[in-house]
Amino acid sequence: MTEKSLIDADQKKIDDITYNYNVICERIAQAAIKSGRNPEDIKFLAATKTVAPRYINHAISLGLSYIGENKVQELVQKYDSYDLNNCSLQFIGHLQTNKVRQIIDKVDLIQSVDSVKLAQEIASQSLKRGTITNILVEVNIGREENKSGVYVENLFDFLQKISRIDGISVQGLMTIPPICENKDEIRKIFKKMNQLFIDISAKKLDNIYMNCLSMGMSDDYYEAILEGATMVRIGSALFGARNYY
């Protein structure tokens, strides 16, 4: 490509992100109102896997307040390039215990805690730094063997175990539902997840705060909000198709 072509492609990408951001915000607002809530009640997190910092920072300049990375190495490589003055960086991918120390002082929330061992390591690394790390517990709502997350039937016991660990604070639940093309079926899954969220909140467990229900991505965030999501994680609908590596 010529230099002019590269500049034109870059500007088109910027323009597309601007357009997509406004469309997503409008749809989030519509879904929130339809679900009986205020648009401000829903947090829009941009999933930034493979996205260059220039485009992430453009989205932040539009008003985006939350970004989430899936891979530790990528987060660390891009960290100094993020504009985080008015934006929260979170970790949303599968996290290995031996990589916790690389991100513990960089993120505001870890959304994918699914084992006591991982919770203990996050707590240990947090206490070394004199801080408490906010986490979400990942729920495997579809009981899919190829996915991470705590099974529904084990969730309450799991929460009781990690509630006793100093150095972490459980702020809610996260899920990645099974692939489902039928909107009615996906809404049933999200509804089940929201009922879990409500039931756990009612138990008022020590150190367990149901402030965030993170569910819904590019293809189904509207339905997730209708069924109670307080945060949606949107990547390709904002930044376009990904070039995975």
C-alpha cells in the first residue's frame, strides 16, 4: 500500500470506531431503558485483544471508560501506551497463577477467577503490594468442558471458600455463554445467570458484593442487558473484525 492509502485506511478505521461507538452507546441505552434501568447503570467495556493502542485511545477519547485485555503478554506490552487517565483497565481472559504478578499492579479488576488457587495467588500478590484486588468469579453457565469457569452447582461453596481470603474483594460474576444463534435461547441463559446473581446477593455473604454482572458480547449484548447485565464486553462490534494471531 502507498503512504496515502495507509493514511486513508487509518482514518477510515478511526471514523468506523467513532460511528460504531455511538451506535453501541445508543443500543445500550435502548436496552437499559427497556429493562427498566438507566443507561448509566450499564458499563460498556471494550474488549481490546489485538487492537492497537492508537485505536483504543481513540475510543477512550470518545468517552469509553472501561477496557479489557485477554492476554497477559499483550496487556504488558501495550500498558504504557494506554491513556488510562479516565479509563479503567481490566483483565477478562483466562489467567494462569504464574502470571498474576505481571498484572496485579496494572488492572482495576480481574474478571476471570475460577479456582481457589488463582484467588489465593491474586490475594498473595495483592497483599505484597499493600492493596486489595477486586475480582469477578467466572461462571461456566453452559457446563462446557472446553471453557473455564465454576459450575453453577459449585458456585455457592466456591464463593464461601474465597470469601475468607484476605487481599481480594469479590465484586460480582462474569460468564461467557454457549454459542447460541437463537435470541430467545440466549436470553434464557442470561436470565438464569441473573437469577444466580440475585440469589447470591440476597445471601449477604461476607466479602461478597454483587455489584457487577458481566455478560454479553458483540453479538448478544442487547439481550444480556435486557436480562440484567450491568457490564457488557464488546470487541468486534466496536473495532471491527479481529486479526487474531
